[in-house]
Amino acid sequence: MIQATTPRAQQGSLSAEELHKMNAYWRAANYLSVGQIYLLDNPLLKEPLKLEHVKPRLLGHWGTTPGLNFIYVHFNRIIKKYDLNSIYIAGPGHGGPGLVANTYLEGTYSEYYPNVSQDAAGMKRLFKQFSFPRGIPSHVAPETPGSIHEGGELGYAVSHAYGAAFDNPDLLVCCVVGDGEAETGPLATAWHSNKFLNPATDGVVLPILHLNGYKIANPTVLSRISHEELESLFVGYGYKPYFVEGSEPEAMHQLMAGTLDTVIEEIKAIQHDARVNGNTKRPQWPIIILRSPKGWTGPKEVDGKKTEDFWRSHQVPFAELASKPDHIKLLEDWMKSYKPEELFDENGKLIDELAELAPKGHRRMGDNPHANGGILLRDLKMPDFQDYAVEVTHPGTTNAEATRVMGQFLRDVMRRNQQSRNFRIVGPDETASNRWGDVFEATDRTWMDETYPYDDHLSPDGRVMEMLSEHTCQGWLEGYLLTGRHGFFSCYEAFIHLVDSMFNQHAKWLESCRHIPWRRPIASLNYLLTSHVWRQDHNGFSHQDPGFIDHVVNKKASVIRVYLPPDANTLLSVTDHCLRSRHYVNVVVAGKQPALQYLDMDAAIKHCTAGVGIWEWASNDQNSEPDVVMACCGDIPTLETLAAVDLLRQNFPELKVRVVNVVDLMKLQPETEHPHGLNDKDFDSIFTPDKPVIFAYHGYPWLIHRLTYRRTNHKNLHVRGYKEEGTTSTPFDMVVRNDMDRFHLVMDVIDRVPGLQYIGAHVKQKLHDKLVEHVHYISKYGDDLPEVRDWKWPYSGGAQPETPSETKSTDAADEGGTVRSGAPAKK
Amino acid sequence: MIQATTPRAQQGSLSAEELHKMNAYWRAANYLSVGQIYLLDNPLLKEPLKLEHVKPRLLGHWGTTPGLNFIYVHFNRIIKKYDLNSIYIAGPGHGGPGLVANTYLEGTYSEYYPNVSQDAAGMKRLFKQFSFPRGIPSHVAPETPGSIHEGGELGYAVSHAYGAAFDNPDLLVCCVVGDGEAETGPLATAWHSNKFLNPATDGVVLPILHLNGYKIANPTVLSRISHEELESLFVGYGYKPYFVEGSEPEAMHQLMAGTLDTVIEEIKAIQHDARVNGNTKRPQWPIIILRSPKGWTGPKEVDGKKTEDFWRSHQVPFAELASKPDHIKLLEDWMKSYKPEELFDENGKLIDELAELAPKGHRRMGDNPHANGGILLRDLKMPDFQDYAVEVTHPGTTNAEATRVMGQFLRDVMRRNQQSRNFRIVGPDETASNRWGDVFEATDRTWMDETYPYDDHLSPDGRVMEMLSEHTCQGWLEGYLLTGRHGFFSCYEAFIHLVDSMFNQHAKWLESCRHIPWRRPIASLNYLLTSHVWRQDHNGFSHQDPGFIDHVVNKKASVIRVYLPPDANTLLSVTDHCLRSRHYVNVVVAGKQPALQYLDMDAAIKHCTAGVGIWEWASNDQNSEPDVVMACCGDIPTLETLAAVDLLRQNFPELKVRVVNVVDLMKLQPETEHPHGLNDKDFDSIFTPDKPVIFAYHGYPWLIHRLTYRRTNHKNLHVRGYKEEGTTSTPFDMVVRNDMDRFHLVMDVIDRVPGLQYIGAHVKQKLHDKLVEHVHYISKYGDDLPEVRDWKWPYSGGAQPETPSETKSTDAADEGGTVRSGAPAKK
């Protein structure tokens, strides 16, 4: 039942002393915030402020900071009053000085960074380090205790907050959303996350929409629509809005305190109703709408121009201190308006009667373990992935759907961790489409809204989270991982670009954390990209884009991994590895259609462990140098390569062909560039120093060149992959349309192997004719030529029966470190 | 004033005959839609349906299609009744069969594609071509007449619709939004576009939220929240919702007709009030919420499973026609339920009494010229960009802010086209920050909401569109360009990744249109990327990412262009070029900070025309081979390169140094890869076939390798650029932190020029010491060493005074086609 007329705000009942102390604490936080932005020295203003005390370049954002500080001190109060377990997500992450100031006041900061002590010397360091070379960022960064959210790129505060709250029934996430951020798309839809939060088993998000009215140089949309529209909007989003509006500090403290008390009682009642009474209906969760002036308590005017409560407060309200001497006075007056002498003792330490306002230990929001999720992270209970193996007695002869097999494995991961509640799957309504449907034997889709009897696996308890918003899925998963849990994201390959920028920010967060000793590694962010570029028969050009891999490999090698397993057993092995890995982004690309299987489980494990290897069973260069290397990476390229090898054998039985398959893309980079990179010796022993290499690749071909341009044999590398072609729909014949088919691969060999051009001329003509026949058949029947469609690897397992003198399999060690996957044994 | 209780729906007053005809027209559209999805032959079902009449692979999306068809026939009616000028944006673009069917019924399709004639033979082609090899895509694609919106990647229907409506006062955009798409972030915030639409001078968007309840395998969020929440949500978004709900066709026709009549009258009243009475208040625009069954009129059940009004209708409701003979019967019964014999005559043509329901000529939504914007496109009236030139008497000695100068030019572009109303600027609240502030002398920011007296350039008439949503900015601009107008998007470089995927889709649209003769070229989509990676002093790691360029160059060369002008005059020349160009995406990267200027206007024009060239005035290799090529691309790399050249001259006066600057990045690619690419001869003459090349680049260094790996001299190419480093904030010293500083560049030369290692050893030590001093100074004072910060190019213009024997400037023609920018003349 929707509350028709929502309450505006509740009057609080703070005693005069409480009110005075809270306001003083807020003044202290504001003082420290201004100090960080402006001062190099003279932190307590014990001597008259001079130009040399001020930083030469002034950076940072004041505008949002006093509001963030206001909320922090009020959260401190209710944390103590109700013994809450809370973390603070600062959507306006550029208000870094506020979060740093508060974690300093509560003592956390000095515990994490003892050099920034709670005295005058420490305060001086606190000020100087802010946005200063070799200091700390101006944003709420990984370096900031208590943070899981940077807020530099806006849009993800709410989805991160919900991600943190899922499966943390005891947690209350304070989520401050700036009215600038509220204009972004990802945030505008993330409000609907309340449809996926179960009050019985999840924690709660208390969103505080902070209307301070302005962005960089503009009013915000939500601050200028009518009160009625604003209220309707949030009622429509499913919340119960409480308005706390004003600018007079004492009145605002009372309003905020009273409203927070009301809201906490309401949350407790909702949770009680769900947990004790078993009410499973989605409640109307409270939201606070805080309207306060931008740059609150800052200078009202600067040089005669409106500053407080205006966009001029957004960054540094005034900067020309060297050229305008009265600005020094303005700064001094501003800072002294907080009366630091009443707040800090002689040594620069916060006076005890204020210090005791903060919670203690892990109840401090800066020291809450949920904000350093690696501390809480526990390994998943893992079934043995080998139990899900697809039987492969002869390589390339039987079909399986790789992602369906992966789904069976994930189903049991889900089952084994049902009790610990630390594993979720997310995706934009594609779990079934991507053939992970077996997970629904173990769990449902999360759903807190109305259901009908014929609905399919929807329940408040479901652990598969589907919303048609890649942004929300990504934000939820990030929040979930950052607070110490595990997950997997499945997505259509083309549309994962929607979260390019979110991936960027998460990868940067991970990379930064690697340099912060107190930050513990978290579980990796795992993507399965499927419905990939080679299988977009029914959708066409808009659904074709393999470029996410290119985007990912621009990020720091220490945190990114890319896998393209060619079949089901290799996908199982990779999946197991990803779920056990820590602090990476793992990108796994795999098809969902029925496709040929190549490696039995033993061979798959060996191959995935090596990451790249010669497929002996498909090669006929044993004990000799190959004439050509046929390399492949990705399931469809592997299929076409093997079919090409078959054609080569039929037409050129004497030709020595080596087949190389790449599962771990980063093996191609030099070891100096990526920890997985092969050294040059191993690379050369696999790809040869001087033979033609025909490389069939899943994505844009130049990525392979980029990864290998320093390799000895790069000049002989010829790559085929996906090409952008803007002609009409390309159903059925993506491979042919991109010239990555078996026929073109063979023609490449004929063109590039010395001596083959002449004897191969008639073969080229034959292949060309076959290709024309194939294309014609497709146009007529809408399907591949049966001999193409139904092709299987026609040779028996193991090495080559055709050339008995070379059947002895070489041992890996014989090859100077080259790793060769063993031929799949017959079972 | 918000309408408190919004109307549910209006009963219509269609006569029995009207109703019968409209329903028949709808049946015809539905029949043709099913036919496209299923049939190869027997289009009019004149013989019993057999398996061989059915396509071997069934692709396409039925679920949304009947709803799209329903809306289309109702729009036809009101277009005729009110003589409306309308286009149709199908958010659920995968409902392609519906739009194709309707444009076929109204006659447009056969006019554009005469082969698909309005008879049985044409209908057979219509059916076969759909989602068939060499046929048409299953989505509403560029090939579909009347479309400006593909709808493959969901989220942009509303922002595209508003973009189309801006400055088209006569246009009414019918914008259908699926309830799946409504869950995406970009769509969730695009509803707020109504705050930027001026009823006096813009057209109108009529959104129709189509609640058909399900996505691929899931209910939708908005279809399962309460009526009250849904209504509140849209009232909160600023709309007046009308609900049309049901499944019984006759009742639904009446409801839809009555509601549309009401809504059109209301829109006309709003427009009259604004245009005649001068009411400038934002109105409460109507929205229609249409709740109808998914797969409406399709099979209720298939194999005993609920299909109509459920997610099983999403794609093809049943497919196993070969293995389940009763499915043939099911399909035949389904198609015959539309009674084709009543709809089409003996020859397969729509009967006249139905055909006359469609509007005529350009009033047909398939033939509205706004949906083929190139037809309406007129050149901008352009001021002469040379009038804005910054004076450069000596290269590298005076400062200017490049983007501020660009802003002056854009101000006058804005002024000259004020009357034609065909130019807008968009950006996420960064126009002033990016130093285009001078445009506010010519226009305001678009703003339809409350204003205060102290607000800064806000008005309903403003032509600068700022919302903190890159998605919405991009969507607006795309819609504006696709309907034949011009624009420029300015954005922080790092955050343009937010629209990676939108860029993808737009680039694909442009590329597809190049192959469709009746689609005319539109104005280019122009990006200014500034606040770039080298100038993120105050923000840090989250704001650093130059990878959008990498993303862009993955798209088809025919539609993408990338420019990195090094100073203000080159930026002016590039800007002029971009605004005159057609059918590209132009990415321009330029700094906004005060920076050294190098080229006077004549030199800038020559340099930009060539795209890459030797800077004679900075080189001392005249009439001889250089010992080293110092190449640079981007403003900061150019500065550091020139400072390095200065150090080289001081330390190695005999060394022959050639300075090459790249403005047009695609010059680096081979001419076979990009139309701008240099041929190998020209490339070798600039970069030499065998000398060391030290290349300082704006972005990730490997992009330069990727673009040049086929060039003769690639093995001698050493690139410095941006590296991902996840340590703490890097204010002030981004260049040093990335080793792209002048000192490292000189050390690279010493390491790579034969013979220099020995004599250069002491110089390396000296430079190393200076670097340490510099870093130390930065850490202490928060600013660059003055000699670094204040460095200027110390040599007089023209060639080298130090080596008088080589001062004669060589003519470009002497260099075998090498383009050399002339030395800036003294004025």
C-alpha cells in the first residue's frame, strides 16, 4: 500500500547539548575539509594566515563536502544509538575531503596511516597530502578508509549500495546520491534495485538524495522540478520520501535527527515484519531527500558574486590568493568561522567530548570490514569441475553446448554455497538465453514484485539477478564483490560495451588497491561473453562487436585476464580457475550453440594450464619443422582452422602443418608486458621463428598484431578475424562474410608457403568454386552447404596415421619448453 | 500544475465501419509479420501449407510486433485526421517485421524497393528476404524506410525522439518504448528530456510505453509494479499518463482511438498556449501507457505451454515444424485467423478500402523526409575560421587556450545559424568547463524549468544542451543529426567511454547507410574530447583514459576520423573541416589549458590539410638525412617533443633531428586500410626507412604500433604515451609519471642513435639528475620546476641559425611528395 501523502520531515528532539556537540563535530569536519583544499601549513591558524601557508595550486571540490559531512555526523549518532552496522557510499566522490576529514576525526585514518596523526603535525600532513603530488587523490578513493566507491565517474552509487546490501542482513548502507549524479542513466534506473532486495535476508540501503542544486555550472534537473513531481517520482520508484530541507544549521540538525530516528524505526519494523512475520511483499523503503545549500557554510559571496548556494561553490570557491590579498583574509575568516580553537586542543587533537560522538572500532564507518571486503572473503565451496566433463573419445566428432555445460557446473557451485549465501549470478535477462538454465534447478531469479502462478523461477530468495540494465548488473556485482563475495556476469558479447566505462573504473580500483597494503584482494569480476559475434544470425550488424577484449587489454596487465576456450571441457577448466582467482577481471568468451568438442578433460586441463599449445593430434609436423603454423583462438576460429587443416591434408598430404590453439590470450604478449606472457624462446618454439603463421582469431585481427608485434616471427603472421561490414544483415554466413572460412584459410596457406603457389593453383581454383557453391547454397536455402555444416574431424585420435614414421608423440620437455597438449586418449 | 488523478483512458467513437477497417488493416500487418518470420513460399496460403513453404531456420521476434502494428494503424488514422507530420521510432527495434509490414502496406516499401512489389510475387520476396542470407536484417534497420533508430541495442528511443523533435516545430514523434528497454539506464533518465523541449519552437514527442509484460525469459519491472506506482513514476517524470489496457481488439481500438484524439487535442492546446499566448512554462506532456499481451493474436498455447501474453512469444513462438507436423497446422491456422482472403485481392494486393486508410506521400511515416535527414540537410552558414586565428610570430613562445579560441568560432557559427535553427551544442554540463564559454554570448543553455534571477544563461530558447548524462547528450545529438541538422558534443575525454556502445551503433548505422542509395549523407557526429588525460591534476586516476580513440579506430575506416591538433590554429582548421564534413564520426582531442602555440594560420591550414608533416622550423636535417625522427601527436606530446629537441640541440649540436607532427591520426595507417592513410613512399619519406623514430603520443602507445606495424621502419619505432598506473593520485606530474617527459625522450634518442651512447653517457647522467631535481621540486612545492614549466621554444623562426649552411628551406616537392609545413612567417 503506497503512502499517499508522504511525510515532509520529522522534528527531532536533540537536547541543546547534543545539538551543540553535533554541530561542533560538523564544524570540525568542515574545517578539516577546507584545510585540505587550501593549506600547506599553519593548520590550526595559530598564526595569521599568509600566502606561504596556502597551496600554490588549489584543487578539490568544496560544494558537496559540507553536506557529506552533515550526513556523516548524523550517521555517527544513529550508529551509536541503534548499534548499527553501516557503511557510507559517497556518490559525490569528489567530496573526498569530507570523507577523509571524518575518518580522521573518528580515528580510523590515523590507524591506517599513522603518519597522519591526531595532532598538529598530523593535521599539517593531512592538509598537505590532499590532491598534492605523491599525496592522496581528491576523490573518495581506494586510499580512503571505509570506501568501496570512488565516485569519480558518476552513476553507480545506488547499484553499488544494493550490491553491498544483498546477503548482508545486518548491514545498513548509507548511500548519498548527488543531484548531478541523479541525472545519469545508470543511476536513474538503479533506483529500481528495491525490486530485488529481500528484507528477510538482505540488508538495507538508505538512499539520501542530496539536492544541493547545482552541477559545475548549471542547476540540476531534480532541484528545479516541483516538490510534487519530485515526491511522485520517488513514490513511483517505490520509495517513501522524507524531505529535510533548509539552510539554518540548528533547525537542520533537528530535522535530520528526527527524520533519521523515524526512518530507522521504520526500517526495523519492515525487517521485523519480513523476518518474524514472514511478510514477503516488497515494502515501501524510506528515502531521505536532503535539500541544503551547495557550499553550505562557505563564503556567501566572493568578489561580489553569489557563491554559497550556487554553482560557484562547486570546486574551489576562490583561488586567486596570490593576486588578491583580500582572498587570504576571506579564507582566514571562513576557516575561523568554524572556531577551531573550540574543537581541537593545544596539540591539535579533537577534544574528547566531541571525539566520543564517533562510534568505536568496526562500528566506525571508516573501519567497517564490509568496506574492505577482502577481509571477509571466504573461498567458495567448489564441486570438482571434472565431474561435468563432456566425453570426447575422438576430437572434433561430437557436439556439445559449452555454456550449457558451464551452467551445470555453476548450478552446483550455487548449491554448495546456498548456506553461506556468498555467490550470485547477474545478467540482463540472458541467463536462460545464454544456456545457463540448469542453475534454476538450484535457485530462482530474484523477484520481489507481483508473481503469477505460471511464472518461471521467480522468488524473493532467488540468487540469479536479472534486470535489463547491464549497468545495474555490473554495479550490483561490483558492490557484492567489493564487500567480499563472489559472482559471475553473463552478457551478450556486443552489449558488454555498455559497461566499458564501469569496467574501466573497477579495473582502476583493483589496480590501485594492489598498492595499498591494508586493502585485501577481493574475488575476481568474471564475465562470460556469449551470443558472440559469430553467432548473430538472427540479429545482425547491431549485435556484432568483439571489441570489449580490445578495451580490456588497455588496462593494467596485473588485473586483467582474457580466455577464449574452444570447447566445453576447456570452458569448465577456465571457469573453475576464474572462480578461484582473486582481484582480476576475467573475460571469458565462449559460444552457446552446439559445437564440436576437441579435448577430453585431461587434455583440457593441460591445455588451459599452459594457456597456449600445439595440438599434436591435429598436427602432422611431428619430429620435423612445420611448413606452416595454423593458429586459432576462439571456438569458431578453431572449427574453421581444423576444417582447413583437413582440406590441406586432402590436397597436400606432404605439407607439414602445425596446429596451435590459444586459450589464454595474454600468452601472446611478451612476458615483460603481461605476467602470463610467453618468453620469446617459448613463443618461437611454438610459432617458429620464420614459418608462415595463419592465425584465425575471434575478434578484430589487429589485436593479435598488437600483442605480437615484438615477436621474432611477427612479419610472417597473417591474421583473419572479424571485420566491420555495414552491408545488410549477414545471417548464417558470418564466417564467409568475414573471409575467415576454411577455404580462405587454405588459400592463405597456398599463398604463403614457399613452393605451394605453383602446385596449389588448381586447388585454389577448386576451393574458390566450392566457396561460390557454398555462398549460392546459403542464399538459396538459408543454410550452410551440408558438407560444411556437418563437417567433423575425420582422422582418428592421436598422431597421424597417414605418416606412420612420425607417429611418435614428442614429449613436451623435448621441445625446449614448448607445451604440447596431449592427444585425447580413447576411453 | 500537476494533474493529481490522471485519466485512465478515453473511450473512442469509431464507427463500426471504421473500427472494422482499422482492425482489418491491423490483421493485414500482423499477417505480413508472421509471414516474414515463417514463410519462404505460398505467401497468400492459396494452397495448403507444407513444410517446404517454411524457412529452414526461423528467426525474428514476434512478441512486440502486434503491438507495434496496432500503434502504427492508429497513427495512420490520426495523421490523416489531423494532417500530422509524424515519424515512428520503434524502441523495440527487433520488431522489424512490423515496421516492414506497415511500410509495405502503405506503399512506401515498394517505392523504395520496386522488386518487393504489392502483389503475390512481391509478397513472396518480402517474406523470403526477412532475416535471410543476402536479405534484410530482422531489426528496424537503416534499410527500413522511415526509420532513424535501429533498436538493436536498447536504451535510446526517447533521446533519439527528442533529438528529432528539437527545432522541428511541426513534427510529432511517435516514440514506442518497450518495457524491457525501459529498464535500461539511458532510457530511465531520457524521460527527463521534457525539461529541455520548448513547445514554442520544438516539435513534440508522444511516448507510448508498451507494457507487454515480458523480456526474453522474465517479466518486466514496470509491468509488475502497482498501477499507482507506475502512474506516480510518470507524473514524477513530468508527464500526464493515459492508460490503454486490455486484450480484446475491438475494445482496445476504441480506447486507443479515443485516447489518441484526446492526446492530440491536448498537444495542440499546449502548442497554441506557448506559440500564441506566449506561455513559457513547461507543460505536462501526455504519455500513453499501452498494456497489451505479448505476442497478441498469436497462438495462446504451444505444446500445452502458455505462449500468448507470456515470454514464450518473445522470439518465434514455435519452431520445430520439421519434427512436429502439428506445428505446420498451428502456423496455418494462426495465419488464416487473420483472414488474408478478406485483406488482399487475387493478385495479392491490399484491397483498396484498406489501402486508403494510410496517409499519402510524405505523410506516410515510411516516407517522411525527417527520417532520411540527408534530404533536408542544408550547409551551415560558416564564418571564416581564419578570422579567429591566434597570432603566432615565433613558434612555441606565446600561450593560448585552444578550446577557448574554438569556442569563439562556435559562438559565431551559432549566431549565423540562429535563424535556420539547425545547430546545437551538447555536453554533460561541461561547456563552460571546457572553455567554450563564449558561445553564451550568442545563446543560452536550454532550460524549461524554474529559474532564479541570478541564474546564468538559462532559457527555453537556449541552444546549448547540458544534462549530466552523456547518454542523453549523445542520443539527442544523434536524433538531431539523423533528421538533417548539425552539432558538436564536448566531453571530458575519460568519460566519453560511457557512450562507447552508442558510438558503435551510430557508426554502424552510418556505415550501413553508405550502401543504401536512397539514404542521403547526414552531418558528421563531432566530438571535442578535452580535459584530457594529461590534464587531470585535480581528479586523478578515475579521470584518466585516452582509450576512446582505440575504440573508435575499430570501426569501419569509411566513417571514422581522429584529429589531435597541437594548438589553437590547427584546432580551428580541424573544427571548420569537421563542421563541413558529412557522414563521419569526427573525434577531436585538444587541451583547454593555456599552452604554447606553434603555427600561424597559414601554416596551420597547410599542416592540417596534409594531416602529418615535417616541422621544418623545428628540424635541423635540411638537405640531409636525419639521425633521428622526433614524432609527436597531441598537444602535450608536441610540447615535450619540442622541449626534448631543444635539449638535444644544446647537448648534441651536430645531431640531425627531424620533427614530425601528426594531426590526422589515420594518416599513419596504410592507404589500403584507411582513405586518409599515407602511401608507403610518402610515409617512408617522412619517417625514413631506417632511422630511429621516437614517437610521443597522446594515448596508449600500442595504438601507434597497431597503425604502423606494416610500415618499412616499424622496427625502429619507439613510442611513449599514457600508461595505466594505479598508484595514488598523480597531480601535476602526469607527464613525468608516464615517462613521456622531455628528459626521457632525449634519453631514448641517446639509446637509439648509433654512436650516441658513448658520447651521450654524461648527458644521460645530467638529464637523470635534472629529472630527480624536477620530481623532488614537484613533491615539495606542488608545481613544476620553473625551467620546465616556463620553457619556450628558444630558436628564431625558420631554420637553424646554429648551422647556417643548412638554413635553406627545402621545398615540399623536392622531398618526393613529403609534405612539410612551412615555417611560420613573422608578421
